[in-house]
Amino acid sequence: MTVEPKDCFFVALDVPTGAAARALIDRLGTSVSHVKIGHELMFGGDGVALARELVEAGKQVFFDAKLLDIGNTVEKSVRNIATLGAAYLTVHATDRKTMDAAVRGRRDSRLKLLGVTVLTNLDVDDLRDQKIDADPADLVIHRAQMAKDCGFDGVIASGQEAAAIREACGPELLIVTPGIRPTGSDAGDQSRVMTPAKAIAAGATHLVVGRPITQAADPAAAARAIAEEIATALA
């Protein structure tokens, strides 16, 4: 089955209002098929209403909720998100109780669960501040294996760990990679970044791209350039 390059990346709608998100989506047009709704839009705009609109328009919607709470709360939250028709949802992959609850909440919906391993802006010093005496890469692989064991569809991890995750978890697990920066782009507040081509070559199945597209003078052209780089890597 042929994979369309534009189906391999999510555009992060990291804008404060629904109006700003709709304006951006209009500018992107058919250059993107997958979009991510994060906390800024969820809590600062009409993210839920927008998600319903996008699903009806045929877009694949990724709710980047990063859920982490007691099991009952996670289960009910996932159940509600599944009713929106969202295609993907993030849950922190820190413990099995949280992930088991998310799987129960999904039930038989088409919602794919993605475990957040280690945020891409964290490094070894940040983990030590949390009293976690582990290398970020080792912790990512451990949490990816837990997510797979719990029945998750994939994980969120930097491109730098994608190859190791693929080796440890096999070919079926989705690997969604944020912190993507085209060659020559500013890393911004990300610590573990990678270009689109290198992330795909390393084993990532999907990328998350924000500012390199959303802050470009021509977002649609920037999205097409990302798709072209992915196409080269897939070939």
C-alpha cells in the first residue's frame, strides 16, 4: 500500500484561538491531511468544536492531551475524546495503570493511543532534577516497551531514539516524532531535534511539525517542502 507523504506528518495547530486555527487551515488547504490540537487551542479556543469540524472535513485529528491522572479519570476522558472522532490521542507512558485505563476508555473506537515517552525538550539534567537517574534514550525505550505491552498503538519519541525503539518494539508500533526541524532551521526550545528525512530513515512513521510550517511566510509551501523531503526518505 502506497503511503502519501502528506499523511506522514501532523501540522501542530499551536495557536491561541479557533479563529486563528481556521485561518491557518485555510492557508494550508490540501497540502496537509493530518493536524494536531494541543493544550493552547484546547483551553484557549474552541478546540473541541474545531476537532469536530475537521473530522467532518476528512482530516485526521490528533488530540495532544498528554493525559496523566488516576485511572478512573483517564478512562472517562479517553471515552469522551473517542466520541469526537479523533484519530490519535496522547497519554503519558509513565505507568501501566494510566495506560491500562486509557485502553479501557478507548473501547472499540478507531482512536489510536500514543504513549508520551520523554518530552523532546528534556535532557539528562532535567531528568536528574526529577530524581530519575537514567539516560533519556534508555528511559524512552523502557516506556515504549511498556506502552506496547499495554496495547498502545504507538509512542511519541524524538527521532534520535526512533531506530532503537524500532529494534526493541518491532515493526508494527507507530513512532510519532516531534521536534522536527528542516535543515537550517532554528531548534528553538527543543533539545533533541532531527530533520524530516533523518527521522523517517531512522524509523519514525509520523512527524509533528509546528513552527517551521505555521510561522512560515507561506505555510502551504512549507508543508509541501516537508512532504517532498519525506517522499525522498520513503523512496
